[in-house]
Amino acid sequence: MKKIIILMFLVPSVNLFSQEPQIDKDVKDYAYVSKDGPNRKDFGHFYFGLGCMTGNPTDSGKIIPVASFNFISGYRYKRKISNCYALGYDISYNLKNYGILQDTLKVFPNKITHDKEKLVNNNFEFEVFNRINIGKRGDILGFYIDFGPYFDYIFSARFKTYEYAENEKTVFKDLDYTNWFEYGIKARIGIDRYILFASWRLSDMFVKKYNYPELSRLIIGLQIGLFK
């Protein structure tokens, strides 16, 4: 009888000391999961990109492709609405450099030719975009398509001429023949951080009364997202 009583006290004691602390095993179930990340509810990142002007302007409004480029640097944010759809905005600095072709058909801003001419617009840009996510993904951006309108404020416009023989450069400021606002549409195809983009300017670049031929409206280029 004494042995039975002793065993009744020993068995619970052995079980008590042999159990593992449950808090160590289950702590991961209570860990906080961040809502921030490439495929989470909210995600924002910086990026930069480079594009080239193209399209089909008139002969009198032709540009030099190699000397005409678009540099862009900004911040992009998207909010996940569903597994396949997100809504976002983009704020950026946008430099648009147009190299003007010097030939006998040139009329902008006059018919005088120089060794080199260029129109340089420094823009503050705001964009709203829709994002369509395609295919399955983990916590990465994966494959997606963006599209939406953009609006630019041209805070600085400069027209520059160059004469190499005289080592002379002339800069014209406060241009009265350029519009100070611009708008259009953009589209992007992205795979994670790498993006192919295109933008089409719907607004006119020049004030109508000057009757200047429009320069290229289309820009095509690449962007790279700055995130892990």
C-alpha cells in the first residue's frame, strides 16, 4: 500500500518536470506580422529611370534621338486592394531634354541654325496608377502592369544654343512660348524591380499663338526600383 501511495506522488512530478515550456514553442504564433512589403497591403519605394524620345513629329519639329532623353527619379506607393489589383501614386522629378535637329526645315524657335540646340524642361510630376498583378507570387512584386494619368508642373524651362568654333553657349530663360503644365498617360510592364515604361503626352508643349510644330510626344525607357 505504501508503494502505491509513493507512486501516486512520483508520477505527476515526473510529468511536471518533463513537459517543455509551451510559451517557447508557441511564441511564433503571436509574433507581429508587418503589413509593409512588396506584396503586402502597403508598399512604397524609390526608383530611377532613363528613357528616350521617339514618335513621329513633323519634319520641322524633328529631334535628334541620341540627344533627346528623359531622366526620372521619384517615389512610388501602392496599396493592395485584392490579390490581382492595387491602386497607387507616384511623385517624381522629371528631366526632359530635347535635342533640336539643325536643318533647313527647322522653325523652332526660329530658322537660324546653330551647332547645337536643345530645350530642357525640369518637371515636378504626379501620377495616379492602376496595377494589375498577374500570376502567383510570394512576398515579391512579381509580374504586373501599371497604367494611369500623369500631371507635370514645369518649374524650369531653358532653351540653349551652342557654337563650338566660338566656344559660346547661350541660355534663354523665362520662355513665353512654352506651356508650364503638361499631362498625359503612362503604362508600365514590370517584373519585380525591373520596369519597361512608356508615356504619351496629350497636352501641347507650345503656346498656340506661336504655331510651333510639336516635338515628340512618346517616351519609352527603363526604370529600376530601389528596394530589397
